Amino acid sequence: MNQHWKKYLFLFAVIVPISVGTIFTLPYHHRYIAVAIFPPLFWVLYYSWITLERKRDR
């Protein structure tokens, strides 16, 4: 994690405004969808970025 904190902060800075905007623009009865989708999406993007970088470095 020490060497990947920049990736974490970059993705966090991108995902949080998108998710907050999505949560507030969706109708109330659909907001749970955004709350359920964006955290796993963040982690999938984060770990796939790390994995792809490791494969590229080999």
C-alpha cells in the first residue's frame, strides 16, 4: 500500500464526486444502487490498476 497511495488518492478523487453526484441525481428509491455499486467499482479499478502495472513491469 505504501507505494500505491497515489493511485488510491487519484481514484478516490475521481470516484467520490461521481458517486455523490449520482446519488443526489437519482430518485430517492434508486439511490441504494449507487451506494451499492461505487465502492466495489472503486476497489476493482484500484486492484486492476495495480495488477496491470505489475504485469507491465515484468
